[in-house]
Amino acid sequence: MVTQAAKKLVRRLGPGLITGAADDDPSGIATYSQAGSQFRFGLVWTLLLTTPLMIGIQMLSARIGWVTGEGLAANINKMFPRWLTTILVGLLVVANTINIAADIGAMGEAARLLLGGNLTAYALGFGLLCVATQVFFSYERTVRILKWLTLGLFAYVAVILTVQVPWRRAITESLQPWAFLPKDTSLKDYVMMVVAVLGTTISPYLFFWQAAQEVEDNDRRPEAKALRSHPEYAAEHLSRIKQDTFIGMTFSNVIAVCIVIATAVTLNEQGITNIQTSAQAAQALRPVAGELAFAVFALGIIGTGLLAVPILAGSAAYAVSELYGWTAGLSHGFREARGFYLIIIAATGIGTLIGYLEVDPIKALVWSAVVNGVISVPIMAALMWIGQSQRLMGQHTITLRHRFFGWTATAVMTVAVVLMFATSF
């Protein structure tokens, strides 16, 4: 009975689970590792805060895709001037490409730490592998691979199990961070890390990907459009979206908390407080937590990178294709959706090239965070207006509770962006 229930649950999980797992990409792992190593447990509260906000905005993205049958770029284009949508989509593509570069560079470095060899060769190999899974595999196989890759995140749960965690201290410091911050901590450094964690957790590419996947799932079922107006059918699918998103985003932030705690109890306790990349975090774990923790952490970087890079490239391709009215979707072949796949190849290829040139990963992440921060606020505001629009959403406009969480998430990101710029100059 339990097995059947578990199988049914797994079948219901899809875009939400994959999207949530992709949020813990190598660049995110680097941010969470730095948060733990520099401030110990003093930033865990940010992940607790963002969980309901992240669930709310991702649920809205999925809902828009399922109800309208179109992705976010197409819907934003209906609500706002085309020039504004073009700028937002262009910035999304730039941010995603920079993020791909950082992720591929981190994957190559993790592979070199584990196996030795040439970093650039690994970066090139990972880039080609990420393109191949999307261009040459069917939609069903691609989704199945991405689902399996989410298991790579359990590597960070395993790390927690290999180290001794002072749970009472962790909970106390998480609830009262101001009382336990290092004496030499500056307000600017703390605020910047808060902004980095928020920006890493709530990212625009996740909105576009999850909405596009709901559209893709609908397109593969011709009867879905006709049945969408039936109350029972709509209620069932909106319930699935809610469950899928809740589990996916909660899973994502639980893993993030595990990374913060693991680096706090190992690196911070040893005086290692300046972690710049996820691979550096893995390497620093080796003498402190042992070979097993190091290997598990490094393998997790590669697994999450293989999951995140296709989603970064794919979300950019969906957005551009929707804006220009191109045929889009992983269920189409290359000849049917040439523009869509060329965007995937270009974003991954340029990102791989940047990783191949070994561009400073911190600078890449900073620029990616800045661009994501700039575009996240108008995109989130646009999503809220779309969600409340009877013209676009019909009878499926969002509830008052959903509006509260959505606008709160938008307000939090607005404050984060303002703080980011205020502390940068």
C-alpha cells in the first residue's frame, strides 16, 4: 500500500521537483558554503524566510503556464510593451549564460579534484553532455534524467550525517543571529550575504522553466485544453501543481540548509571563512571532515550542475522562443524547433567557453546575481499582475492568500536589490 502511494506521488512530481532541485546548482552551493563558513548558523533564517515565498512565486509561475497554455514571456508580452519584455528576456539570457559558465567551471573543478586531469577538458565535456541530453534525447527521457539527477542533492544530507552537528547551538544561533555573529563582522558583509542568499534562492530562470514545463506537459495531451474548463479536472491539476511545487521548493531549501550547516560545523570551526567556489568548499572539507565527506560533496556539485545547466539554457530558449513566436519545446525535434535548440546550444556553448577560459568564478557569480536581482523584481511584479488578470487567467485568478505571499516575495526581493546597490557604492 505504501509502495503504491509512493509511486503515485512520484508520478505527480515533475516540473516543481526538478525546478527546486535546479536551484541548488554549483553557484548556489558556493553561496551557501560561504554563508556557513563565514557566518556559521547566522543566515539559516534567510532560507526559512524564503521557503514560503519561493513556494508562492513558483506556484504562480506554474499556474500561469497551465491555465493560459503559454509561457511567461508570451504572457508578459501581452501585459506590457514589447520593448520591455525584450529587455527582460535579453537580461535573462545574459544572466543564465553567466550562470552556466560558473556552473560548468565548478563542475570541471570538482571533477579535477576527484580524478585529476585537465580542467578545460572536463568543462568542454560537461558542456557537450548538457547539450546532448536536450538535443538528442526525447522529452520523456530528458525529464526522466532530470528527475534522477535530483537524487544528487542527497549528497549534502549524507555530508550532514558524516559530521557531528551541535543541533541545540545551531537552532539557537539560527533564531538569534544578531547575538552570535563574529565580532569582526561588518554590516556591509552581512547584508551582502543576505542579498546573495535571497538572490540565489529566488531566481528568474526558475519561473520561466517551471511555467514552460507545464505548457509542454499540456501540449503533449491534446485533450487537456478542452478539459481545462471542467471544475474537477482543473481542481485536480491545480492540486498537483501545488503539491509538486511545495515538495520541490521545500526539498530545495532543506538541502540549502544542510549545506550551510555542513560548512558551518566543519570549515567555520577550523577558521576557514573565505570560500569562493563550491569546489573550494569541497576541497576544504577534505582535511576537516575526511575523504568521504569531500568525495560526496564534490560528486554533488557535478550532479547538481548536470541538472541545472540544461534548465538554465532551456529557460532562456523558452523565453526567447515565446517572445518571437518560434516553435519551442523539448518534445519537438531539432528541425521543428531549430531556433529553440540553437538558443540552448548558444547559451551552453558560450557558457562553456567562458568556463574554458577560466574566468574568475566570483566575478561571474557577482554579475549573474546583479542581473538576476535587477530583472527579478519587475518579472515578479508582472507575474502577480498576470495572476490577478481575469482576461488571462479567467476563473483561475490567484486567491487572496496567494496574492499575499506573492507580493511579499516581490517586496522582499525589492528590498534585497535596494540593499545590494546601497551597500555596493
